[in-house]
Amino acid sequence: MRSRRGKTLSEADIALWRQVARSVRPLPGRAPPEPEPEPPAAPVPTETSVLLVAGMALAKAAPPAAPPLAPLERRLRTQLRRGRQEVEASIDLHGMRQDEAHLALRGFLRREQARGTRICLVVTGKGGPAPALFGAERGILRRMVPLWLGLPELRPLILGFEEAEQRHGGSGALYVRLRRLREQGA
């Protein structure tokens, strides 16, 4: 369990907190809080989760967590604004349905990472203030693309993203900084 400040709580701290929480009485007219479920006990290693190598037991490593996303550095942002750094590739998602746009974005990011592109521009459009017909939403790609960029399947491809400068589309576009493709033989 992690506290609000990101510190990991010890088992003793967690047990103490549960004891205090059980002793609290609710205010008059309020229902008592649901008891917090006990966390599952640590799994016991089985034959399939432990590898024996030269007489040593090694637990299987969990898949690595998705790397965190970061905004563009101030220096890079300034270079983009002043025109000293160019956007190396761009994709325009205007007029695409969500499923088409998602596939196009995934393919584009993979292709550009393989080419060694560092900064690319993803144009989503701003949507519009006009009411949509029959309940359709306006500007759905503008809302969905940042969510897609945060998905685990795309996180290994990108370092971070941020809203583009006005000259590149402003709030209707995103700068995406791609990770370097690691060499397979290295």
C-alpha cells in the first residue's frame, strides 16, 4: 500500500491503520463504512513460478512496467517554437473514425520509431463548438488520442507528448517524442 506522498507503508503501519479504522463509529445518520478487504497473502512459489538453475532458485521476473511519460523539455519546446527544431513527421487524423485513427496512429508511431524519428506531430483537430447531430460527439479524437498515447501498447514507443505550439496546430495537435529503437544485437 502506498501513502499519498508515495511512501510505501510497512505491514505494521497497515495493521495499525486497520485497527484504528475498525474502532471508529460513524456520525449519527450515516451508514458504517464497508470494511476494507484484506489483501491476498503473498503467493506461494510453485514449480512453474520458480526456475532451478545450477541448484539456485530464481523467481520469474514480472514483465517490466510501462515506462512513465514525461512532457517535452523546456529547451526542446523553445527550439520548436522558434523554428530551430523541426517536426520530423506528422500524421493528420481528420475525418477518421476512432478505430481507423487508432490503427493509423499505432502504425505511424511504430514506423517512425523504426526510421529513427525523434519528434512527430499528431493532428487531431479541435472539434467544433457546433452541436453534433444525433448525439455524435465533436472533437472525439482530440480527447481520445492522449488516452491512446498513455496505453501500455504505445508506452514503449513514446517518451512523452504535449500540446503543440500555435504554428503547428495549437490545441488541435500534439507533439509526440519517440523513444529510440533499441538494437536487437546489442
